[in-house]
Amino acid sequence: MSIVNQNDGGAVSGAGWFGGEPGCYAGVVLNAPVDRIWTYRVPERLWGSLQVGQRVKVPLGRGDRPTVGYCVSVGLESPAGVELGRIKEVLGILDDPRLIDERMLELTRWISRYYACSWGQALDAVVPAGVKRQAGTRLGTFLVVPESVRARQEEAALGLTKKQAAAFAVLCASVEALSAEDAARRAQCGVGTVAELRKKGLVLAFQRRLDRIRGDDEGSVGVVAEALKPAPTVEQSESLARLLPALEADAFAPFLLQGVTGSGKTEVYLSAIEHVTGRGREAIVLVPEISLTPQTIRRFRRRFARVAVLHSGLRDVERHRHWRSIAEGEVQVVVGARSAVFAPTRRLGLIVIDEEHESTFKQDHAPRYHARDVAVKRAQLEGVPIVLGSATPSLESRRNAELGRYTRLLLSERVNARPMPEVTLVDMKHEKGAEGGLSGPLRFAMSEALEAGGQVMLLLNRRGFHTFALCPKCGAVVKCGSCDVALTYHRGRRVLLCHTCDAEQPRVEVCPSCRAGNLYYGGIGTERLEREVRGTFPEYTCARMDSDTMRRPGSHEEALSAFKAGEVRILLGTQMIAKGLDFPNVTLVGVVNADTALHLPDFRAGERTFQLVAQVAGRTGRGDRPGKVLVQTFAPEEPAIEMASRHDYEGFAALEMPRRAMVGAPPYGRIARVLARGESEGAVEACLGALAEALQAANAGDVRILGPAPAPVTKVRDQYRFHLQLRSPTVKPIQALLHNVVAVFKVPAGVEIAVDVDPVSML
Ligand code: ADP
Ligand code: ZN
């Protein structure tokens, strides 16, 4: 498991190596799937300035190609046993100040070991692209009105032209320094006018980097007054009472906050964070990307003055600005999706992960890290508490709580003793007459809710119109030419679309396999559901939210605010609508098809289905009116569905945990998956066969090696896919095999291998 050092020297871990002291030798890692530290000589001109955590330019290979790497060590001694003449020189330093500190180095080292990727790959995942390119850093001119002028503001304005007066008023009214461009834009004048104010001595100008969070960032609302905060419920107080000592102890302490939907988990996070910022420390809050709604962000901005939001929609420049502000200690709270776990806070005091069970916290490309587990590791390295929150905790976290590794905090009731919504299962086996997506009971419940003035949400986790095209003669389903995936018919665009590779083709009427006519188009997606809803309830407004209708930036927010304002009465969509929304007037939620995840070839299919139904069921009854939930399913007797309908997480866990234990699946056993892909099916299979043999030969007997077998999705983008599974009660022997065998395995040309430790998808 040790690092392969080019020079095989022992000095890499020697004293002073991580000290950031002036040194003559540097250890450098590259963003390549090779776990190796290269040694370079530091030229005299860089002595004293080269630090660990900086990116450097180094010559690589025979051609001395200049390559970017990360400096991970600086030392005075040359590594033992190296011919000094052969060591090349560092060409230059790319970042000043450095982007990575010692603790982040340690965290990335851990990631590379745990997830079997190279240190360079892990480091590269930490620093966003915009930061690496220093996007948007330039100096700008900022203006303020000095106190002395403000005191006699009216008098000062007397001799001004109309435009100058407007610009002056804008600057007087602003609490923050404004850039000359911003001031001119707001006053609807030119920058020249603003410059005239400067000449008159009415405003002061200074230079500042334009890489900070602007004062007029979206949704920045005044911080809420103390009196407006709700008094905590008994359960919230109890949870906080157990959190507070940990928040003051400056020590690692992991908590699992298990609270039913609407029990006030977010309020607990906010109070805990207040405590942390009150001590001059910072907090990181991770939420699933899909929950980063304006509503969520506003909730944090109302309570904290300096909130940075990191999400995938940010442009490089904005991301860089946020990153810099965080690194400079200007931010109290970082709210973000997966990669925010690497936010470069200065004095971290707390990490919060909301919806910790979400599989989107796992990155699906190298390094395949799980942000929750990385966050726990980071909290441990930094010696701070961490709170994992969920209404339906992952069974992994539940197990950790059972074993006493996490302290469990429970919120068993909704705020204000609001009842949990009543959930009715609709057995679709008895709804044969229903042509489309809405059963009789769902249609009836919709009219009832709408007539009473309520709003309705309908969830269907399938986009498109028809979800398949089937040949009635040979039984074949029309598939993508490049993927082993059925095509979806999108009626608006009149195309058959592959949801895996986005390839599209015109609608076909003849079976591509047997040439018979009369293809049967079936299955229902959100596009078809929308048509049915509009046809059935023409008198009510309806909006659809899925990745097809929400392409334009801002459209997500528009649709939600129209729904919130009551302009839209029926909101239907994919899981986009299922998360983190809090609409008091929603009195009915319909799950159009609860079975979409149930039959996937994945041991977590039941858990996913349970989580989905339970989460959706929590979206109603948040206001004063009781809410109702209808769940359509072909398998009402399925425990995952039946127990979700009764909000019975404990019951589901009690049933599912022993099942997992019996087969040694997580959380009782550990899995790593090795996926091979390539254009030649034979080559891929042969490669994985050889790898399996090498693994067997090295296996001390404590790891079960399953496969190679074709992956459930056998082909994606013209690449055939096979996989192997490594299973063991603990992760260590699996990691040992990955490092000792897989990492050094010679993969033939044309085949690619991906290693996934703790996979969340087996497809
Ligand atoms: P969760 O995160 O568990 O779903 P939230 O924190 O969003 O729950 O709380 C649900 C609703 O109840 C929110 O509208 C919130 O403002 C409100 N709320 C939370 N705690 C209290 C409290 N102690 N008193 C009154 N209302 C509260
Ligand atoms: Zn495809």
C-alpha cells in the first residue's frame, strides 16, 4: 500500500519534510492514475518560496514536457540512494498563496488510499477549475462616501448635475463599497460621471481584487432579528443540549440527527451554526445539489450575514471568488453540494450534512469519493463535530450509530405536533382501466384538493413522453445504437432519445430487429403525464419541472415561485420537486409510480424506494392543513413501499438490516467494484478475467472475488462493460488488493479500468 517513489528513497517521510521550510528537494504528484511521488531539485531562486500545497511546473518524461503537479513535500536532504545528477529541476511555482494547506494534503492522502486513486487525482478534485486558472482575478476600483461627507450630504449635493446627484445618492445609500461600474449602472449614468464625483472629493476610491462575494448577491436579505427565531421544541432543545458541549470542545464528535420530515432538523443546524460562528469559527453545510434551491439558500442568508454558496451552476469566475473569500476568512457559512466538503475554511468549527443518505454525495468519476465519508474524515482531522441529518438515514450511518461510532439524536415528531400525512397506497393491478398515469383514486383526490383551494404535487421519476417502444411481433425494445438502454420518446421534440448518451434519432414505426410494423409506444413519462393532467383538469394551472423544461438558468426558481404564489396549482415533475421544498398550501402529493427503482438489479433497490416514498410523503401537510399522499404501485405488499407509507423507518430498518447481514452486504460487509470498459467485448472480458486471476493469486482468503460478469448495463457509448466485485467483512483487505494488484495491473490498450470503493450504484 506504500507509495511508489521514483527514487525509492526513504527520505520522503523524513523529519522536516512537511515543514514548508526552505528546501532543496521537492516531492511532486501529478493528476494521473499513477500512485507515485516524483522527486525534483528546487533551484536556488525558489528556495524559501516553494511550499507544500502549491502547484508547480515540472519537466516530465524523456522530452521534458512541462507538466503541472502538486508539491507535497519540501526537504533539505536528497532522498537516499538517488543519483543526484539524474534529478530534474522544478521549473516554477504556479500559485501564491498556495491552494492547499497541510490538513487538506492529509485529507487528500487519505482519499487516495481509501478510494484507491492517486494522490494527484485526489488533489485535483479538491481545487475547482476556476481556481486553478485564477479565473477573474483582477484589480478593480471601488468607491465609498467618507463619513465626513455623509454628515453634510445634502449640502454636498447642491452643486451637482442631475446625473452626478443620482450617482452620489446611490453611493450614499450603499452600505458596501461599490465598484465604479456598479455605481454607474445603478445610477444609470456613465463611469465618467462617477469619476467626476471623485475629482470633487465627494467619494474615495481604492483598489480591491474583484474576486470577492458582492454585497448585492442574489437573495441577500437582512439577518433575522433574534426575536423572530422560533423557540425550540423540547426535542430540538434536547438535541442542541447534546450538541453544544461538542461544539465547545474543539474535538471530533460525529452525530446522526434522525428526524422525521418537518421535525425541525434545519433549525437545529442553524442554532448549532450560530454557536459556531459566535465563537469566530466557520461551518460547512453540505446538501444534495437538487436541494440547493433559492428557498434553502434564503434560509441561511436570513440568519447569517456572510454565506457562500457553491453549486454546479456557478461560472468559474464566481466559484473562484467564493473560494478566495472562504480562504481569506470572509465567510461564516459555506452551503454547497458535494465538492463543498473541500471548502478552504480557515477556522472550521462544524460540518453539517443534510440528507446524508443521498447517493448524489458519491462522485461518479475518479476519485470516486463519498462526500459524507470524506466529511467525517475531515472533521476527524480538523478536530470538529459533524452532524449527519436525515429522515431516512442510510443503513451505513444507522449501523455506525448502533455501534456507538455516531451519537444518535432523535426528532420523532413534527413541529407544532402537526400530524404526519396520511398515505394511501393505490394498487395499480386493480386500475387496469386507467389509460394514462392517473388512477381513479388519484384523480378523485386531485379534484377534492383543488376544489378546496389546495395545491397538488405529482412525482414521476421518468422524463419524456413514452418510456419505451416495443415490437409486438418479436418483443424487442428499441434501443440506443451505442448503449444497452431503451430509448425514450420525447413528443415535443419528436425524437427518440437515449437518456444515457443523449443521442437522438427520429421516431421509428418499424421494428429495427424484425422489420415488422406497428411498434407499440408505451410507458409514461412526465411529458405525457402533463398532457393527461391538462386534459383532465383544464380549469387549473399546471407546470412541469424536469431537466427538459428546466434548461434555462433561473427557470427552476421561476416555476417554484409561481407555485409558491399560487399561480400554479398543480406542479408535476421528476425528483426535482421532491427535495427540500416547503410549501404550506400543498394538501395532496401523488407518487405516480413508486416502483421505478424497485426492480433495479441493486441490493439497495428497496432502501432507495423506501427513501423516495418517505421523502415525498414528507412534502405535504407542512402548513396548518393536514396533507394527504397517494402512492401508486403495482407492489403494495412490498415492505419498502408498505412501510414508507406508514412512515415506519424503524420497521424498514429492522427488516432490511438482517437481510443485509445474512448476505454480508453493506453495512455488514464492504464492497469494491472494478469496472472495465472498451470497444472490444472480448478484450474487456479477457482483461477482467486476467485481473480476477491475479487477484485470486494474491488473495489471502479474506476477500470474495465475484465475476467477471457483464455489468447490468452491458454497453454505454459503444463501450462494453464488465465488472468484478470484491467483498469482505472489512475494507482493509479489499484496499490492500486494490493497491497491490489492481493499481499495478497492466491494462491492455483499448481497455479502461475504474475502481469504485463503497459503490452506490451497481449498474
Ligand atoms: P426539517 O429540516 O426536519 O424538514 P425544518 O427545519 O425545515 O424541518 O422545519 C419545518 C418547518 O417548521 C419550517 O417551516 C420551520 O421554520 C418550522 N420550525 C422549525 N422549528 C420550529 C420551532 N421550534 N417552532 C416553530 N416552527 C419551527
Ligand atoms: Zn445511448
